[in-house]
Amino acid sequence: MKSLCVYCGSSIGRTPAYAEHAQALGRAFAQRGIRLVYGGASVGIMGVVADAVLEAGGEVIGVIPAALADKEIAHHGLTQLHVTKSMHERKALMADLADGFIALPGGIGTLEEIFEILTWAQLGFHEKPCALLNVDGYYDALTTFLDHSVAEAFVQPLHRSMLIVERDADVLLDRFANYVAPAVKKWVGREQT
């Protein structure tokens, strides 16, 4: 894997553990020669992970829409910074540049981004791994809800298994290195509608 996209918050969060794990992930990227693709901001967890990659000698590509460049405070110390016209263009470019996707702790935007890219995998639009880095149990309630969705027959077990959940950055990256996408059939048959 040459480039991985990280979705994460423009806030720092309540506990220092979020920033500490973002730094560890950034260092792991640089040590493994993985380029970071992310939302282009210099603040919050976004800035922390980007700075960690850069400080460890790695490469970082930021992608930020013009409308957010001031609000999220675009990071101008990156290897590359792309300023897009829209959020749609931002997400498409990030998806094209990345070989996989990881969500660190973040808010509604982070959740929307990881679930959109996971949906694309479910539909067979790509075969790239998708994951949650579950720092201090941040995503425990979400993974419980996803398991509930499987039990209630709204999410198929195969599709649930496509979202990797790990608590350790190195373990997660090892799983990405060995990832083989499941064979995705037509995800909903006419008899299921």
C-alpha cells in the first residue's frame, strides 16, 4: 500500500489519547513508507496526524475544499495540498489517491466519509480496505450498533466484515497489508426488496 486515507476530526477531542494514537499512526505511516491522504487541515486530529507523518519524514497529501480552507485552517506545510471546488470533488480525489481508508476518532463528517467509502466497497465500486482505529473504545457503541444491524437483517454479515476494527495502529496496518477483498455479489436481489 502506497497511500492511505485517514478521516478524522478537526477537533482534538476530550482526551489526550486521541492525539497520541493519531501521532502513533502517523509515525507508523512514515516508518512503512505509506503516504498520508487526508482532509488538509492544520487543526484537530487532522493536524496531529499530518504533523506526525511529516516529522517522521513521510509524505502528506491534503485535500480541502476552498470553502473550508479558512474555516479548517488549511495546512500549508504539506508535501501537496489540493484545494477543490466542492466536498464531492474532495471526497472523489481522496478516494482516487488512496489504497485504503482509516477513520480515527472524529465527528459526523468522519462518520459520513468512512460510511460512504464503505458503501462503495459494499457495492463493489472498489476493493480497498476500510477500517476504524478504535482509540480507547471510541467506536465501541458504533460497532455494537452495526452488529445489531446485522442481527436485524439490514446489513449482511459479509458487508459488516468489510469494516476492519482495531485498537492498535500497527496491527491495523498489518491487516491492511494482507487484505483481500471479499467477493461481492449483487448486494440486493429483486426478491429482497
